[in-house]
Amino acid sequence: MAPGKTAPRLLQDLLTYDPRYEERAGRNLLTSAPPRYHPDQPTAAAVPFRNCRHTLFNKSEQSQLPAVGEDLDHTTVYKVASYCSQCRWHVDITVDFRNSEPSTAPCNKAYHEYPLHHFLFEGEDGSNGSNGLGAQRKPRTYRFRCSAPACPTRVAISIKPPQLSEQDVETLTNQAQLRRRWESAKQLAGDRADTVMARRVDAPDFLNTYLQDSLKPVKGKARIPLLNRKFLKTFGRDCDSILTRLGFTSAVEEEDDGGMAEVWYLPKPDEPKDPLESTLRNVIEDTRYELNTIILSFSESERSGCRHQPLYPTPSRGDIERMLACNDYSKVKGRVETRSTNHEEDHPYYASLGAIGDFSDELILFAYSRQAEVDVANHPYYFECLQDLANGRNSEMLGMQVGILASQGFTSRRDLETAYQYFGIDPAHANVISDDHIIGTFKARLADISPSLADETRKQLRVLGDARNSDKIRAEAAEAIETEEQALSWLDLDNSASDDFVQTMFSLKTQDNPACLDTARKAVLIIADRRQSQRLREFLEKGTMTEPEMDIGEAYALFSVDNRTLKLDLEVLKTSVDIANPGDVEKLQKAFAIIQQDQAQNFNNKMVDPNQPEARRNDYPLDSWPVGLRNIGNTCYLNSVLQFLFTIKPLRELILNCENHMQEASADALKDKKVGRTAVTADRVAVAQKFVRELRAFFEHMISAPTDTVRPAIDLASLALCRTDSPEEPTKSPILAATEGNGLGSIDGVVISGPTAAPSGVATPVTPPDSVMDDDNKSVSSMQAMDLGDQNDRPAPPTRPPPVPPRPQAQSKIDQTKTKLGILEESARQQDAAEVMGNIFDLISCAIKGDDVMREGEQWDTIKKLFFSDVTTVRDTAKGAEKLSELRHNYLVSPGWRDRHLYATLDDDFGQQEMEGGANRYDYIDTAAPILVINVRRIQWVKDLVYDRSHISLDKILYMDRYLGETKTLNKDDLLKLREAQWQKQRKLREASGERQRLQTTDIEGMDLVDTIEETSAFVNDLLAEKQSELQQSGAGSLPTPPPELTDALIDKAKHLKEDLDGLNLLMSDLESQIETVFKDCNDHPYRLHAIFTHRGGVKGGHYWIYIYDFQNGLWRMYNDEYVTIADEKQIFEPETNVTLPKASTGVVYIRADLVDELTEAVRRSPEAADTSSDRSTEVQKDVEMIDADEDVRRSPEPNKHDELTTIDGLQVIEGVEKE
């Protein structure tokens, strides 16, 4: 059976399918299997470049849509009739449930086993197998059925070309033809002819009017004389075929004066009938929709005086999704739309599985299971798709499922081809090769190779046995276990496997195949004898194994320390013990004691006296200088956020006096409490209040600390970073989730369960947002199939799923909780500063009582008062302007790949933007918060994740007038006029920018079009000189040479292009200057710059710090983790030059100018006296921090007093520089 595709995939393929170019593409996007992807071969485009990316609109008269809440039965049939506003083709989609049994169960989101339809192509109607140019323009209908056993859904997709071909449009609108018709009209009608030639828009306009009159007949309007002045000059005799095809009829009638006259009669369509039937009325309606598109393509000035009333049909995509039951499927985090409307493509593996890139992991697994079930012959390729998508997405769930399937004998196409080739068999001949031939080849090879290669030969034979489901081949591969290497290979282990793993794999093998018990016992006995392992011998005799004594290697392994030759920070290890699960504490304490003893003996490394004070980082007075914050992991931006929040005086006072504001957690008190439009539960309040109390303790410590640095508690960081009700708890066991009924069907009788726990303990990452900072010290595979997931710093998914034995089991437990530090670092990698701040705001609002209630029941409190603005979005719709309001605590802007001012980026965010469907929208602020947080989107997707380092210029004062609904001196209408003037100039700027990019862009990195042509000219000139020299020496030319005038022609071309570019640059500079002056007199609402979040690094790693302005003391400070120093304004505001990785602002904060002293206070210190009574050593232990080795990111000042390289929890760390 052929492969199928899920409903979202079918819809995406439909939106890019273009019959006009099907023959050239060599395949049908809707019905043909997508090209198979091979990493070593060129990748075919998923969608031919010329194909129309359809924008479909409803034809309501011909549609039969489901009513809200309507139940399906055996009589149900729906239809969406639509047309594309770009290519004018018509697409009708019919979903038919008729002739189904009462017990059938259509697929839907609530049906866990079949959450989406999976459609198989059944056949095509209408093409009649015709070929040639005309075949591409014939109507055709494709029929599909859902592959789910109990689902009755059948889908028919009918595609029809426009009623008016391109030649028809040319006939109606061509200026030259209209002139000829006018000349003919003057000859035919003489003085009765019109004195003015028809306009290009007249024929579509008049034809639309005629068709509209035919649908609503009025007496006296059905007859059109040929000599009618407007008809004659507009249509004449050239358009007879068009009119006849649309149902017009002609006749020769006797006039009142006795003469004969030619007349036309309007079509006579039937009255509206069943939308499922096709009639002449449908042809006329289709033509009117096409004419609507054609008429609207003329400029407004050309349409002046038209009778045509524009049609504004609704987009049909939402109705199609509802009919196909895919309007609300589970998506991967970070993806908000599919890629059907642009030229970006998902990885080909998605199409092969019949899926799309925004599917959640569960739906990817569902799509794989359906493809593998309906197309068994190609299962190895689908398994390869699943493997590489799991790797590309860094998905624990998919990785574990791949491991389970691999252990059950499923094989990828790559492994299968490698196995056949290993035995000298062409994979293309696999279907005609017998099992006996393969076994014979194996035995012949085994006799000719050394024992060291025997294991690999058996491994390849097992791959063939599993792929062919041949017990005979499997049995042959399992024989001849004589050495320890062979025994370990049979158990899928290596020499490093412990006795506990040997026991685990023995159990797995014998459970899966009891017939191999004797072979398994023999393998274990060989390993036991070789290792002299009494524990394994005891296992074979009694079935149990004694617990081994913990050795020093296991002790280090429990803390994920691979290198025991380095000095460790024992405080970090002690913290891991303190916050571990109760069941792990005893074992961890034992391991910690062993490590302490080893570190003391080898490095004289002992626990630091807790009373010993921290070393000073600066010489500023403690009572008048802010404290620095020591780093606890990949969280340098959390330090920046905490420093910023501490300077906001009302917020700080709220936290310090939080007990006076705490929310009562009773049901009555919480029944109407909403934060973020979500009802707040008692559990959420408890977590939030725990966070607020942790934050209060931390703020108090920042005020009273006797040192110049403090360290945030891990609990505080966990609560700030982890968006769960109980951040300190590990995620629910995936194994438990699988046992609760999250089955995903089966393949060949093999149950596909939900996610299972990974032995390596890796966490499932979400698709990273713009500003996620991660490691940059790992290579990125070409098989990174995930759209936005460019991270590749986790171990590869396991190739087998053994249960975790005793020693590694403790490791797994440690990895699952990984200590709070592990969870904290995982959360840190998945969030940026904006998310952290938003989470903190929500936690504080949940913890405290509200002062009032806003719209939609949202709580009004200090957080809303300080940080939240009320923003209105205005959308132009067919019914007029539509306004939507929302609360925002930050604004997200993009640098735009060029140095520019913050105003320009905000103008892009608030300015007029075109939405899908051609409508426009813009934003303005109804009520501006006194504290404005503006975040900068630095990471963009341009074929890959790239970092936009463009400099954003900042003013110390930002005037917000242009973004407000109204100001003190300008009302809404006046402001809108200024905005419209600015939008007009911005449109011209965008057009000029697009033309400049066209002239600059080439495939040669670092060279624009002018440079490329100049280099080509130089190359041709050198080639001419070289050929001339050869000619003089040899007397004859060996190869043809370019014409001599080519060099001059290229130079002239480059010169003209450079002049064009210079002119565009001048025009853009002038337009930018004009844009800046539109609001030059709008200065009623000033905001002063307070803080700048700064980053140095790349898309996968780097370091954050923050600059904060002290309004009371009139100076800038740089808060760089534990270092707080005076910052020079030049350092802050001017771009860095001659630096490999220049710093970039990722967020700025402005304070309303009249409230800066009321809302901010950068310094509040009352340090306690330090305890100097204890005897202290002269050496002070420093915090262990993280480094991004590849990015070579350095902080200023650079610490130079620590050089110990340490490995903790699998992370390489160096004091003073951190990895994020």
C-alpha cells in the first residue's frame, strides 16, 4: 500500500499544489510520495519554486459548512468551496461521512489513539489519463480516505482552472485590442459610436455587472444590443467566445423600424440549489469572484467610476481545518504557524512521514506509526526519518521510542543498506535474495575473517535478520559464542559494562525470546569466567546478585564527574547532596565521603569553613555600593534581572514587606483571582509565596551582607526559572505517563508507548525562543531536522533500552533530579531574560492580594501598575476597523540587520503591518506603564539560527508620544494622521531596501553584485593577458578566449550598478531622515533610560550583564555577576569595533521621567559587621562557574586568580567565565 499523509500535511500540500507546473515538476504534490531524502545526494525542493502559494477564500454560496456543535452521522457531508485570490484557481473540498456504520469513530483530538486523520489516496476523476499542455488545465478530483480502521471519513479535492484564462483576461484588458475595438465600433456604428475608448477596467467591470444582473434578473436588463455604445467599444465581436462560454446567447431580431439587429441575452441560471451540485449558476459565481480579483488588481485611480462593489469573502483555511479535524492539533513549542505561505521548507523527513514541522513529538510518533502500518515495505526508511527527527529535535521522548524500536529489531534504511553491502549484496536486489543465500554468504565470510571481525559480521547479519523478520537468520547470528567479546556482543554490551548491566541485558534477552535462555546463560558464564566474577556466578546459580561495595569510580560517577584528576568544588557537591531526593541521600552521602577523602589526600582539598568571608571584588565602600551576585550555573541573565528588580523601589518595598500583602489561599479568597487570564489555584499561591519569601530573604541579604558579593539561593533561581507549580520537583516520570494509557497504536504487533525515561537523564527541550543562549562547543549535524532546534549538545538517543541496573540506577536517579542545579541549568538554557521576568511577575501577582479587578477578571496590583501597559491592536477587516486590547509587560523589537535607532525598531513593532489575507494592522498604547521594558530579538532564522549584532542607538530620553493613543497636545485623529504619513514613507523605504538587496545579494559570501562583477572583470582581463602570452609563445591558441570588449562592458556595468546603489543609499538616508522628523515636535511623554541588558556571544553561547543608571548619584554602573563597577557612557552607548564578538543590547528599560526618583533607588545598603572571630586560612575557595570555550567570551574585569579546570555534572567550568 502507498504512503499516506496526515490532515495538516494534506492541507499544506494543497496550499502549494499548482497543476500548471505539475508536468515539469515530475510529480503531483497531493498524490505522489514525496522525494526520499538521502544525506549524500542533492535534496529536491519540496515545492517547485514557481508554484502558487494559495490564499484561499470562501465561496459561501457553494459551501456547506458544519454548524457549531453538530454531531456527525451517516448522512453528514460538508463542503468548502474556495478560490485563490492570486492564481484564481478554484478548490472545492468535500468531507463525506455518508454510508458509515453507526459504530464508527471519526478521528479527532479527543481520540488519543487516532488524534488526526491519516489520508490515503484512492484515485483521480476527470483527467482521463490525458497528457500534454491542455491536461494541466483540466478540472480534476482527487479522492482520499482515512486509514484509521474505524474512521469513515472520505475527502474529495476538486481543482478547477479559472473560468477566465490568461488569454481571456488579455482579450478583455489589453490596451491595443481595446483601441482596435473602438476603431471597429466607429466604422460599424458611425456617429452612434462612443467618442472615448474603453478603459482597461471597463470590460471586467461591465461583465461583472451583467453576471450580477443574471443572478438577480430584473425586467428590461436581460437584452444587450450589439450596437449599444459601451458594449460595442468594450466587447465588440472579439469577446463572443468568452460570452458564449459564460452562458450568454446571441440572436438577430427585427427592430421597431423594421431593420435587423444583433442582440445578446444574459445567462439564465437556475435558482440556487444544493451546494453539492454544479450548475451554470456556479460558473457565473466563480467568474464573478475572478472578476473581483481582476478589478481589484487595478489601481484605485483606474477603478474610479466603476460600478463594481468589491467582494470581501472570508479566508477558507479555518473552515477547511475544522472539516479535516486539524484546527487545534498539538504543536511543538515555539512554532506558531506552518510554512505554506513562504518559501521556507521543513526537513524532507517530515513530508516522508506525512507530517509537518510544527507537530508535537506525540504527533510525529503517530504519523510514523500510521506510515509504517500502511506501507510496511518502506518501514526502514520511515524508521530512519523518526531516528533523525528525534536527533534533530533533541527529543527525549522520540529518542527513547527509537531506542525501544531498535531493541525490538526495527532497522533504519541506512543500517539496512550498510548490512546488505557488507555482504556484497546490492540493496536493490534484496527482494529476490533468499535467506539461505544470505546465511551462506555469512558463513563463507566468517571462515575467511579474523576473530576480531566476527562480532561485526554477526551484528550485520542480525540487522538483516531483524529487517527481514527472519528467525532463521537471527538464530544463525546468535550462534558461536566462545569468547568474552562474542558474549558481550550477543548481549549488546561492551567491555566497560558492569556486572549489573550484564544481568540486566540477560533479563531483557530472555524475556523477549525465552528460546535463547541457554545461549544467554552461556554468554554470562563466559563473561563471569573471564572476569572471575563471583557475583555473576552467584546470579547464574541463585538468580540474585549481592550489592557491591562502592568504589571511588562509582562515587565520582554518581556526581557525573568523569575526570578524577582535577580539584573539585566540594561545596557544589555538598549542595547536590542537600537537595537530593530522600531516597538518594544515603548513597550520595557515602559517595561524598569517599570523594572528600580522595580530594583531601590528592589535592589537600577540604571543605571551606562556612564562617570564612568571601574575598573582596572591589574597593568601593560597602555601605554605599551595590553588591555583586555570584553565579550558580547557566543563569547570568537571572543575576541581571535580579539586580534590575532590586533597583525598582516600590517593588523592592513590596517584597521586603510581603507579609502585609500575602494572598489568603482559601477557596473563597481565590474564586475570582486571575493572573495572566488564568485562574489561580491554592497550590500556585503556595509556590508563588515561597518564591516571594525567598526573594525577600535575598533582597534582605543584598542590603545587609557584610561582603560585596552574595549568591542567590538555588531555590530562588529554580522558582524564577521553572514555570511549573512545583519547580523543585522533577518532571513526572515518563514511564508512569506511558502506563496511564498514552498508547500510540502498534506496528506489526509491537506496541508503541508514550515517552519512557532516558538512562542519560536528558530533558526534552522546547523549540528555543529568539534569545536562548546555549553551548557553542559542539558541532551541528547536517541531519538537524528540527526547524528551530539548532542545539546539539546532548548525548545521542540510546540504541537500546535496557532497564537501569543498580549502579547506573543511582546514576539515573541523580540524573532525573540531577539535583536542583541540573534542573535549573536545563531551564536556563530554554528561557531568555524576558521569560524569566514574566515568570517572576506572575509569581509575585499570584502571591499577593490584588488592589482591584481589571477587565476579564484580571487582578490589578503593584506589578500591573508598574510594568503593564494596555496596548490596542487595530485590524482592518471587511466589516471595518476591529480593535483588540491586551496587557503587555514588555515590547519585542528586531534590529533589522542594520545599525539604527531604537525609535526605528519600535516603529516596526507598532507600525502598519500586512497580515495574511492582505488586511493591515497596527498597535498603539492606550495606557503606558511607568516602567517600559523593551526586549531585542537578536537571534533570527535565516536557513539556520543566526545572530543579528546590529547596533541599536539609544537616547537617554525616549519620547513615547508616537506610540500612544493620544497625548497631552494631540488627539487620536491628529496622531493617526502623523502615523499614516510615517507609514507612507516607510513603505517607500521598504521598497528601496528591497531593490538595494536585489542589487547587493549574490551567492558569494562577503561580496555584493558590484564587487562580483568587478572581480569577474579582473579575472577576464587576467585570462586575456594569459592567453595573449601563450599565443605569443606558441603561435596558436589552444582554447577560445573571451572577447576583448567583455572587460570594458563588465566595468561599465559595475559602474552603473554602483551608481544605482549610491542613489538608493542616498534615497534611503533621505527617507529615514524624513521619517525621523514626522514626530519631532511630539515631546509630551518623556521616559528616561534606566537599564540595558547586554550580551556577548552567539546563537549557542555567551554571557549576560546589565548596565543600570543611578538617578540619585548620577552615574552608570556595570553589574557583571559578582563585579559591580562604574561604567563609562562611551562604553555603554557606542558600538564596539575591532572585536570578534561585539556586545549587543538584548533589552532596555525606560522609566517615566517625572517618576524616576519615586520609582528607582539603585543603592540600598546596611551591611552587618563581619564575624572575624574564627581562625581562617589564607586561601579562599572561589565559586565554580561556567565557560563557553568556543565562543571565547571574556568578561571585564577578567579574573586571573583561578586556573583550575573542573568538571561538575558533566559540565566544564572555569572560575570567572561562564557558559550559557
